[in-house]
Amino acid sequence: MDDASDLGLFGPGSTTWRVHGEPVLWVAGVRSLFLQALHPRAIAGVVQNSSYKVEPWGRLMRTADYVGTVMFGTTAQARAAGRRIRGVHARMRAVDRHTGQTYRIDEPELLRWVHVTEVESFVSTARRAGLELSDADVDGYYTEQRRAAALVGLDPASVPGTAAEVAAYYRRMRPELSLTREALDTLFFLMAPPLPWHLGLTPARLVYTGLAATAFSLQPGWARRIYGMLGLPTTDLSASVSVRALRLTMRALPDRFLHGPIYRDAMARAAAATV
């Protein structure tokens, strides 16, 4: 297929394009990192194989580029991105500090945890921010995202494909989650990372801290309780109000500040396809 007419893995009729067209989803990305850190083997794998503390914003941009490519790139671009990430993961190993066991970063259990926490963070944050999604839309999103799961090496049939399956998956995983030293360290780092462009001593610090606190509060109550925080319904309400206000604020900004070239290229291909 000609790239000019290739609408990628999802396309303009998908729930995926509706959800990931929301710029507010970068808050969802931070939320997913808080959740992912609660899996002891997952966070140990990150800490032992990543320079995220040295270049957090570079890592964030690479992750954002990958997600954008999978969601809005051509089929060839998405598959190439998947091959690259599978190659990187295949070389990585970590050591369980409790058992001394060496394990692969690309174990299906770990890949599945990262995938589910990401996609659940994306769609739940979009919905709480005010994007109108029916229950059927949410189920459709999870089913569509099995295509993204396949790119990282997962069997799509092993990945939750509805909201009910995601909820059941979280219930199964909760006994395996805990607040390890690495998770707590990640929490503190995500709340106050070094800011780029010498912004650390400017009001940008307060803005970032407030947004990170919102991302943390958007987690399920059970996750906040593992971190030692209160999982109160009032916290959920406050987080929803905050992220909805953030979405409204961002929607007032010019489009060129909200979307990158991958998204704009996808919209151009979609527009050309309707001519």
C-alpha cells in the first residue's frame, strides 16, 4: 500500500484516533508510570536498564514518539517501531533483588502489565477529562489496542480486550503489587524531576508539580493506597475536575502547539482519502 493512502493500524473511524487526538493524554502517560512502578519486577527492570534519571525528558519524548507512531503512523512505520522496541527489549535483563534470579525484560507478564496500565490510563483519563465515550467505545478501544500489544511481542488473545477484562486483570495483579524502594524512588522522581531549559527555578516547577499530583490522583484508589495515600472518592472527584479543566485550557491553544508532525501527517492522509 502507498504510504500516502495508508491510514495505519487504526484510522479515522477508530476510537483510538478519538482518544489519542487528546493532548491532555500526556497526563495519562505520567499516571501510567506511577501504576507501572508498583510491579516490583517491572520497575526493577526499568531502574536496572534505563538512564531515565539522567535524561528524563529525552526518554519521555522517545516514548511519546513511539506511541504517536503506533497510533497515527502508517502501517509500515508502526511495524518498524515495534521491531525496534522488540529488539531493544530482547537484549535487556534484570535481577530480582529478593531471589537473585535474572529475568528478561520482555517476559509476557511484564509486557502485559506495561501495556494494560498504559492503555487503561489513556482511555480512563480521556473520559474523565470530558471526552464523550460510551461503554461500547471503551471496550472498542481496548480491543483495538490489542494491535499495539502485538507490536511489542504479546499474543493479542492474552491481552484484556474489554473494560471488564481490564478490571479482572487488575484484581488478579493486585496481590503481586507492592511499594518497593524502587517504586518509592520513582514516585519522588516523577513528582520533582529536573526540568529542561533551566525552568527548575521558575513558576514552571509549580505548574509541573500540580500536574504530576493530578496524574497521581487519577490512579485507582487501590493504587494510591499501596503508595500509602488515601483512596478517597473526594480525591477522585478533585482529580477529575482538575483534568477536565486542563483539557478545556489546552483546547483553547492553537493546534500547532498541541499536535506533532506524526499526528498532522495522519490527518493529512485521512483528509486526502476522503477526496
